[in-house]
Amino acid sequence: RGRLLPASPRCSYRPPKAMEGEPPIAFGRSSGGGSSGSSCSRVQVFARTRPLNPREAIFAPCVDIDETAGSVRVRNECEAVDRVLQGHAAEAAVDAIEGAARTFAFDGAFGGQATQQDVFDEVGLPVLKECLKGLNGTILAYGQTGSGKTHSLLHRGQSSEDAGLLPRLVASLFVHVAQDVHNIYNIEAAAVQVYNEQVDDLLHRDREAGLGFGLTVQNGGAVPGLTWVKCQRPECMLDAFRSARSNLVYAETKLNKASSRSHAVFQISITRRPRVTPSGSVAGEAEGGSGAGEELPRRVACTRARLNVVDLAGSERVKKSQVEGAQLKEAVSINKSLLVFGNVVSALAAKRAHVPFRESKLTRILDGSVGGNCRTALLVCLSSAAESAAETISTLEFASRAMRVEVDARVNHELVDVEASGSALLDDLCGNLGDIITKSLREELVALQHDVLAAQQRCDEEAGRREEAAAAASEEAEMLRKEIEELSAALASARASEAELKAANDALVERCEAAEADAKASAGEVAAAENRIQEALAQAREASARAESWREQAAVQAEALKEATESRAEALARAERAEADLERELEELMGEVEASAERDADRQREADERMNLERSRAAEALRAAEVSGEAWRDRALAADARCAALTAEIGALRRTSATTPLRPQPTQAEPSPRSSLGSQGRRPRHSCTPTCRAPSSDDEGADGFDTAHVAAHLDERSPVVSVC
């Protein structure tokens, strides 16, 4: 790109002379956006709203456009709904939001009825004029998804009235090139997309082989290795951009049937230099500058401009679009890059020292296109639907910040070497003779095709007329046959009319012969038409064969799908049977568990009853034991008292027996009953003498004294007994 070679006939576009009666080509109506000197000092901002669709037209629009003043007034009806829910009257809520409506003023505003030509005249044409002077230009479309950005920029349409900004820019550029006879233009086109923070070349020839993806971006927005296509005709550039659009990523969401999932940047490089004259000078200069016949390179001043058309992907709320999976990742990437772009615009508007261009691939590509050496126009696209009021206000606030971004657009001058040789001079003088010849041949071919189609149509019409004539003749012959039969039946009575019938028959034969002659005359044309029809049928058979192969492939895939479906159905059946068996076993197990639980509960109740019975019995035994213990305690106390009394008496008796002599032993003649008893009974343990032994521990009674034994040895006639 450093040193330009001599221009060739393919470097510029020169259409053939206009035919008589054909209007001259012009840019369109004049616009006040362009300037003859330096470019505007800030970003030019325009707003456009799309018409409401039938679903949105049920409610009143939330946006009012004043095209004369270039202002946009927006209301948020959600606030009115909140006020009504809070208890306010509906009329008061509507009046409140009308009073709280916000108005934004821009360089231009377009309502729903504005045409594509109106938008181009105000937004695109001034930028193109600056680019033709050598200044860089950028046109951006910003807005929420489904607001009409792609329609405004890239739409081709069935008619020229529906063409967007980019096709109109291309057409106007080549119209100007065709009208400028003093300069040579070198025009190239390129296109990239930013998809999931990856820069892809949309015009790379080997995209199907995986090349042209993941390009790097240098300072100033330059993309090394980007494919540039030289375009000598407008249709060449339009075809290149059409091919680039086919490589863009689109997807259907709840908000937009054809939502852009990437940011698209279409670039046009325009290099202009003066034409070389036969004297070696450039057009517009005096001759004799370098001398005729010299073939030394000459340094010529040229201008180089780049025009960027940026279709930003629409911001979307995931809650509304309801995307998931890969589309969710795309939405996150889009919103992130748009957030960084908004931060860049805010930093440029506030004139901050640091501008975060490097935080996103989109802003790196736009480095220099926003707030730098570039004439920038921003078209914000709005949705006037009431449900999109919040997104519309956010878009308008962004546009207001963008209006404060200053630019410093300058003409890009360069010096290039142009050889003053015969070939270079011939190239500059011939212009695009080859293009003219090619275009003439192409136009002639198109005319011939139209003639062939017209002839075929005439043949078809003539064949139709012949068929109608043959049908009419057949009907007439049938009628004549019936008449002949009737006449034959009445031949005996109508001999006089035989001559008339023969004349009528002859006339009919003549008409048939004339019709046959006409049919033979048109047989050649019909044969040619049939040949063309046979060719079309051959092509149709080839297409049918391809369709048949596709059907076979589809049948194979359908069979595989059927087998997979049957396998899946069989697996589902097995799963259902296993689930039924599991449910049955679970029910049986639950029954057994419930029966076991009931038995355990019965056993527990019986054990509780036995335990309660044992507890009651133990309580009764305890109470009886307590009563018996109390009785035995009372008896023990009484026995203790008696023992104490007896002990006291025995002590007294012991003292008395120590001082009182015992009665003498009875004689043998008069034995006492007790002595006889003692002799007959057991031997006294001791005698009542002063030498009687002390009681031992083995003796019974209180204090170890056997009171019963002592009483047995006392005489009842003794004084002691009487004392006792």
C-alpha cells in the first residue's frame, strides 16, 4: 500500500454515455450537513424511530418525533401504571407522566414515515462528501435489538426506494467517480465482524477452511491481514458486501426474528490522485513541468480516506429475549462490548485523560473513528412501543453523551509515484474502456435474453391460439357431422340442398388446409421453443436427480432416525416396566413395613400394659410393705418398752435376791411340786446361792439374763414370789 502503481483501466468506473431521454445521474437532493472547509468539530447525532407492528399498535406510542426541530420526546407509561397501583386516578397518572416526559434535541430526527432517501440525504451523504475530499468518515447505528439498525444501514430491498445507507453510499460514490474526469480513483472494500470478542474477516477466500478468524487489532483500528477487494464497478462492491453479509451471524430471539449476534464493520478505502496528461503533467497544472518524452516517476499528491459503516448489534435484556446456551453467551458478549463503547463515549465526552479503547475488540477497531481524525455520524434507532420505553430512554441518554464528543477531522494527504510512461498515460486516458466494452456486451446479452424470452412468449401465445383454433375447428366439424347426419336422413326430401352442403364442405376443407399451413409455418418457432424447453427439462431432470439423491440421503437419515426412535421407545418401555416393578416391590415392602409396624405397636402396647400392671402391683406391694413395716415398727417399739420394763424389774429382783435369803429345800417326805418337777425335769442351770455364777452371753433375756429360768427356780411360797 506504500507506492501506488500506474492506474489501469480497471481502477476507475466510467459508465457509458447516457441514452437519449435518460435522466442524468445525480447525488440526490442537497443537504446542509456537508461543509466546504474543515469538518464539524463534534459527532453528528440523528434519531430514527421505526413504525409500530400490529402487536405494538394496541397501545399508544411512547415517542413523539419533531422532524423540524430535530427533537425526540419520550414518555414512560410504566410510571403511570405504578401510580395507578399506588391509588392515584388514571387521568392524574397520565397527566403526571406527560409533565415528566423528557425531550432530547439532536442534529436530526426521523419519524416512522421517513424514507431511506431522507435518512441518506441527512446522515450518509454529508459524510461521503467529506470522504471524497480526503477526510475519514464513520457512520454508526446504535439501538436496542429489533429497532431497525440493519434495515437503515444494510437493507437492499426489491426496489431502490428500500435501499439502506450502505448501498446508497456505494452507488453515490461511483456516480461521483464517473463524473470526475480530472482524477483517478482506487477503491477497495473490506468487512469484519466482532463475534464473541473475536475479529473475523468476512471476505476471506478460505473461510470454509477455517482461515480469516481471530485477527488482531493494532492501534488506530488497523487489522493486519485483512482482505481488501478492489472494486471497479458498483455491482462488484455490492456483491462483496452481500457476500460479507451472508457470513454474518444471525439468530432468532423472542424480540427479533433476525437478530444480529455480532458487530459488523464495512470499510471502503478511497484513494484519489490527479490524472496524468500527455505532457507528463497532472490534470489542472500547466504543461511542460517534466518535459514530454520523459518516463521518469513523478511524485503526485493524493488523498486517502476511509469510510466505515458500523452496524452495532442491538443491546438486549436476557429476561425479555429468553436466550440460553450459545445465544446467552452471544448476548453477554454483545452487552459487554456495548458497555465498553458507552464508557469510551462517556470518557471522550468528559475529556478524561484515559479512554478505555483497549477493553474491547469493538472499541479497538473504532479507535480513531470516534473522537479522532474522522467525520462521525451516529444514527440511534428507537422503538416507539410502550414496552420499550426504558430502553429508548437509555439509548437517547447515550446519544446525548455522544453529541459532546469532539472530533478533529483532517484531509489525509500523501505523495505517490506515478510513472509518466506511455502505458500510464494510456491507462489514464483510456479510463475504463474495457469496462465499457464488457458492460456493452453484457447489456447486449441481456437484450438478447429478453428477445429470446419475448419470442418464446410469442410462440406460446401463438401455440395457444392454434390450439384454440383447432378446438374451434373440431367443434365446428362435430357440428357439421351432426348436420350431415341430419341431412343424410333427410336426403330424400332435400336433394336440392346438396350443392350448398358441398360448397360448405369445400369451404371447411379450405379453412382446415389454411389452418394446417399456418401450423406448419409456426412449426419452426415451436421446434425452437421445444428445444429450449428440452434444455430446461434436462436441467430439471438434473435437479430432480440431485433432489432424488437428497431424498435418498434423507430416507437414510430418516431410517436411522426411525431406528433411534425405536431404540428410544424400547428403552423407555424397559424403563417404564422397571419403574412399574420397582413401584410394585416398593408397595409390597411398604405393606410389610406397615404390618411389621402394626405388630410391633401391638407388642409395645401389650408390654406397656404388662409394665403398668407390674408397676401397680409393685406399688400395692410397696404400700402393703410400708403398712406392715409401720405395724412391725410399732410392735418393736412396744416390745422395746416391755423389755425395758422387764429389765428394770429384773434389776430390782436381782437386788432383792441378793439381800433376801432363799427358802430351805423341802424334805424328802414332803417334796414340793417344783422340786419334783426339777428332779423330773431338767437340771437347774444354777442354784440360788451367793456363789451362783453370773449369766453368760449365751443366756437369753434382756442383758443376757434368762428370766424364765430364774422364775422356774423360785419358790412360789417365797417372799420374793409374793413381791413379784
